[in-house]
Amino acid sequence: METHYLVVNSNLRDTTLYPSGNSYTMHMMNPIRDITRVELIQASVPNVIQNVVDGTDIIQVSNLVNNSLHSFSIPNGFYSATGLGAEIQNAINPVSGIDVTYLSNEGRYAFLRSNAYSAFVLKPSALLANLMGFNDTSTRTAVEVQDLSNATATFPLYANNDRYRENYFIKSDQLINLTADNYVYLDINELNNGRMHQAQKIEANSFSTSASQNNFGPIVMDVSSGGIKHFSETNDYSYGVDFYPPISQLSRVTVRWRKTDGSLINFQGLNENSFMLKVTSKFRKDDIAPNLRQKAAKPRPIILVPKQT
């Protein structure tokens, strides 16, 4: 067996043919033949997968004047819990007077407006409902807390609570969920193998086909949004694929970086990515240089001559 190492860097692609780093083809000067195994040794890829992919009309809330609903939008991006709350508040507060607070101890959001105004209503989009911990996209109406006297034996939840008193409020139904894709998939057309499997639900008595199942392999994105994932088999995990029958020849690599749903990742201009493969191939006699293939010359035979008397 022979071992080869293949390094691919998107910076070396033909940027005229392949303007984005999510899809490109690279050619090899010396093809590798009879490949039996390929391992992912190293990879670097930016984590640019956003949790807000369409912030248009992401929330509807009632205004301060006549309580009619207005739609608001926010920029697409990868938001933290506090960042999303602040961005929503910046969008809606001037019109609605609503403050948005992330309750880190509860993992939920609170929407608050002074009870000097009438109770407000809120309607999240499907995307925002999932992010901010609402069960669905139905319209919600804010409520007030009770102001109870000290003589009360038992105070119900939120009663006299300084955060909520003198405010109308709405809280998330459940824990927030700001995660985007946990994996990205390295799709190398010449090395895709059908050995990737993804468990999923059954719909209409069948499975929906996921493009992520026919890629070379996954890379876990355990870095913050906007960061660079530096994968290595030492620090992450060993990943390799055996090929039988062997791949007869590898002379190019057609690279696609995909999300879990199979769509191409939009690197948004951050197009630098790279990876290194360890390629094991059969030892081929034809690959040996001609001068090394020549058989060593046989020594001349020793001729025994009888001793003359």
C-alpha cells in the first residue's frame, strides 16, 4: 500500500469559473490510482450558518395609539439570546413601547409594556416562534400581575413582582432555541460513497431524501457563529471511508459545502476553506520509475577449471 496526501484550498480555485467558495473543482497534477481508503485529516471552514435566515415581517405587535397590529423586520444574522432580544426591541419599541428582556435564569423572553397603556398583542412568525420559545404562531394578548396586600397568605406566581408589576407582559412558552445546523457536510463528488446515513421521521409512509446522506463526510460546527472551525482528527474524531472496489483514478476533486438540508452554504463573501485528505492506494509496479524497475544484472557464473597436473 502507498500513502498520499491531498491538500485542497479554495483560495487556489479559478475564481472566474467558481466565484464562491461553496462550489468549485480543482485538478491534480499527478493522479492517484487504485484508491482503497480516504481519510479526512484536517479541515478549516467558517461557521456562517445563520439562525435568522429571513427576518422580513418576523413579528407583529400592536402600537401605542389604537392597538392595531404592525409588522416589523430585522436583519438576517446569527443572533445570541441577548442579541436577538435587543434587535427585536430596537425594531418594535419606538412604535409599540414594548421592552424585550432575555431571562437568562429561565431561558425565556419577556415582552413588557407599561400598563399606563392598554394590553398589547403579539404574533411571531414561524421562524421567530421557534427561536424565542413560542409554541406556535398564534396571537397572544399581554396580561397584568396582581398587586396583593401583605395580608395575603399565599402570593401566586408574579404577584407584586417588581419586573412585572405596573406592566402588561407576555413570556415565552418554553425554552428558546437559537441553534442553526450542528454539522456542515463536505461533498466531494468523486469520493461520495453512500455510507453516510441520517435518521429522520417518516412522512406519508416514506422517508424524504436528504442530500446530506450522499456526501463524503460531516464536520461538527462546535464554534460560535462567525468563527472558523478548525477540524483535526486528533482534536475531533477520526473519519475515513474504505472503497471496494478501489477507485481506479482520482485526477480532480469537485467540492461542495452543504447544509443539513442539502442546500449549498452561503459563505457571504467569506470564501476561504481548506481540507487535507490522507489517500491510501495499492502499490502499482507500473508507477515505479523505469530505471528502478530494471532487474539487477545476474552475476557471471563461476566456471571451475580443473587443476593442471
